[in-house]
Amino acid sequence: MTPELQVLAYAVVLQATQFALMSISANLDLGPSKTLSARDESHLGGPLSSQLSDKPARLYRAMNNHFEALILYTAAVVVVVLGDKTTGLTAICAWTYLAARILYVPAYYFGWAPWRSLIWFTGFLATLAMVLSTWI
């Protein structure tokens, strides 16, 4: 398995871990009567995510942000691996992406400004560099 695919597998596990952290936090914050409901906004008085306190809401946003980043990273892996363009650079980019996504969770949770944005940007640049490296 290429390093890029290996990191993709780890990123999926990270996404599942983020989901678990967010779910546990949301259940503790709002209670299962809300989180296990049909989540109809008319019944709940608005979107469930807007009712979370600050830290569980940050976990929710970090999780959704990783869903978005994971789409781009997955596309980059497809381009690199199926295009047979894996290199040492793409492997470094892959591991950089994963490290950035792992660091992003506590950065978002604890409100590390401006570090959260810089960490996000590092992961984004690593993903973009993987794709751009296939043109060389």
C-alpha cells in the first residue's frame, strides 16, 4: 500500500474518532432526549448544532471541516495513486496532511488563534501540493 493510501485509511479513522468525540460531547451537553430524537427543528426550537455549548460546537465544526478536507485529500490520493505519480514528496505531503488534521482538532477545540487557521492551511497546501506535483 502506498503511503498516500495508508494516510487515507488513517484519515478515515481520524474522522470516525472525531465523530465519536463530537457525539459523546453533544450527548453530555444536550442529553439523549434531543440527540436521539428525529431532530425536527420545529420540535427542538432550531438546529441541534446551534444549541450546543462552545466546546461541543467546536468539535462539531471541526468534524464537518474534516469531512470537507477529506474529500479534497481523497481526490488528491486518487490522482496521485491512479496516475502512478507517487513520490517521496507526495508521501511527505500525505503525512503532513494527516499531522495537520490531527493538530486541527485540539486547535479548534481550545480556540488557538491564529494557529488553527495556520494548521488548516498547512493541510490544505499539502493536499494541493500532492496534486500539483503530478504535473511535474
